[in-house]
Amino acid sequence: MPAGQTVLTVGLLLAILLASGCSRQTILVDHPASPWAVQVKKLQTIRSWQIKARMAVRSRRKGGQATVRWKRINDQHELDLYGPFGSGRMLLRQNTDQATLIDSKNNRFTGRSLQQLLYRRVGWPVPFSSLQYWIIGLPAPGTIRQQQWDEQGRLSRLQQNGWKIQFSEYRKVDRYELPGRLQLDALPGTIPAIETDPSWLEDRPGGLEQPLFRIKLIIRNWQLPETTAPISTTNQ
């Protein structure tokens, strides 16, 4: 075979291999029998759950942590935060109408969302509206900038709604594979109130190498609908 024809043949084979690789990546997202598509279909059936977790938050200068008990039943949410960043116990509830926060002194506050109330009280912008989906390893509604999967078709990385999320330590919970650890890093422009406050931007050793705001969630216990008690409607 002439040398020129050999080069042409090799080039054609490389092009075919690259094209087939791209096709496999597309199948992973769109094909109804792909591992990720099967995982999404299962996760979308989860409308109620309860977790016990440890949440840690950190900016370049400040940090804190809390024990979290979060119960979701359809569109109702109840969160118990113990020792949230030095503010004592807080009870947060949200339904389709409004959100409520009751602090350790039994003061009651209302607002549009859990995120708004917690930010007002302790200054930490936790994206609960999206986190309720991310916490089970599922993208939230809306635009997805980037997503990656592990070999079992489970979400491992996601970029959405101004956050970069990593998922790890999946475990078997009933018939589902659910993450045991999440890390959320705020992308530039996500939290303007922090980005424009000079006290948040002052450097400390290694500070500029860290994200502007990071949330870590370590889930210690999962409960799914059969063992999830109804949400209380009375104040505690």
C-alpha cells in the first residue's frame, strides 16, 4: 500500500474512533437504557425522605458547622439545625405558601424560602431549593452547565444554578443508590453580597486558593418514605 494511502487510512480510522467515542457519551445522557437514564428514572420517584447530616460551611475568612435533621414530604420541608454556626438550635419549615424559622429563644420569623431565612439569621447562603434535588444525586430543575458520572451511572460532578457540586460515597438505601457526601462550591457571581463585602475578601494563608464559599454535607443516616414520620404542624 502506498505511503500516502496508509496515512489516509490511519487518519480515517482515528476519525471513526473519535466519532464513536462521542456517540457513547451522548448515549449516556439520552439513551433510555443508559445507566444514568435508569438512575434518573428511579430517583425521580423519591418525593419524601429524611436525613441526619453534618453541614460545614466556609468562606475565605469565616466558617461554621451544624448538625442537620432534614425531613421532606412532597413539597413540605422541616429542618432542625443544632448548633448552627454558634446560633443555638433553629427549626425551619417550608410549604408551598411560605417558610418559617423559630430560633432557640422561640422567636418566629417568616419569609419566602428557607435559604432567605437562614441567610438573614446567620449569614450563610445555603441553596436549599436546589439542594433538595442534589441531595439525592439528581440535578435540580433548570439549566445544567456540566455533569459527569461514575462507572455505575451515578452523578459525580455537576455545575448548575451558580454552584459546582461533587457527589461521593454513594450507598445503597432500599432500592436506590444515594450519595453520602456532597461538596458545593459557589461560582463567581453566585453570592454578590459576599463578593462585594471587603471583610469576606481579605486574604489569609492559602485563602485565594479556596473557593469564595464552600458547603460540605456529610449524610450519616437516610430514611425513605416507609420510615419517615409526618411533618408536625405545631411549634416546638
